[in-house]
Amino acid sequence: MKFAISSFVAVLVLQVSAAAVVDHGLSHQLEARTCSNPASAIPLYRAYNANSFDHLYTTKVIELQDVVNAGTYTAEPVAGKIFATPGFDTVPFYRLYNPQLYDHFYTTNAAERDFAVNSLQYVYEYVVGHVYPNADCNGIPLHRLYKLGPLGDHLYTTSAQEVTSAQTLGYSYEGVAAYIIPA
């Protein structure tokens, strides 16, 4: 009987040990798959309208070309890269527009989007793309700033130097809007 119990315990210990090794292997594989592949990210184009003091961000090349060719916006350097499709580790990046302020506004927060639509006269346009909600996947912060005035302007940048420069021009820092892939 002691032999049977000892044999049972030995087999149980071996199974638990083997399961731990297998589980560790699976955990490592799952951990490696939780971040979307940065190679699949697409450019987040940036343009500026000096007449209405509006920054526009889009992943659509044709939209960028249309506003630049119309003479209303000037193309600026690419803000970074985001994902066209949702991933396990990404969230939607919503785009809104306020026609009274001539201001584009972007957020990952659905409640903030809804508040802007219901209380601040913004119109929801669409999901520009998908972004990381935090720095866990080695994304870089996309900072959000706002300049209050008759024509408000939201500015989004990954550059700490541009954040400082914008603040000297009257922009208020509102925090990190999202985490994106460097351009």
C-alpha cells in the first residue's frame, strides 16, 4: 500500500512539474502575442490649417492630399504610426470635429467622446485607427494639448520639445492621449 501511495505521489509530482513546464512555455508564447506587431502599423499623417488654427490627423493618404491640394492645410511631419485594425492590446482612437471652433479632437475614451458630442457641440466622425492605451507594448506617448480661444485647437505630438514650445504659445497640457509607434 505504501508503495502504491508513493508511486501515485511520484506520478502526481511528475505531472505537476511537466504541466508547469508546458504552462510556462504557453505563458511565454501568449505574452509574446499580446502586443500588436509594430511592422503592421500605418502612418498617422498630420496637417495644419493656419487660417482656422486646426491640426488634422488622419491615416488616409487621399484625405491628406485633398486638404493640402485644396490649400486649406499644410502637411506636417508624420505624427507616428497606429494600427488600422483592432488588436487585443489596442483601443479605438476616435476623431471628432467642432464646426464652430474649427477644431478636430481625438480621444480613446468613449465617455469623453460622448460628452464632447452631447455637451460641447463636437460631431463624431470615425475611428482614425487603433492605439495602445498604455506603455506596456513599448509605444511612445502621444501628448494632447489644447489652446483655448475663439478658434480652439487640439495639438497632438510625441515630441517633448514641441510640448514645451506649444505651452509657451498658450497651449495647456491635457495629458497623454495614447501610445503609438514612432514614425
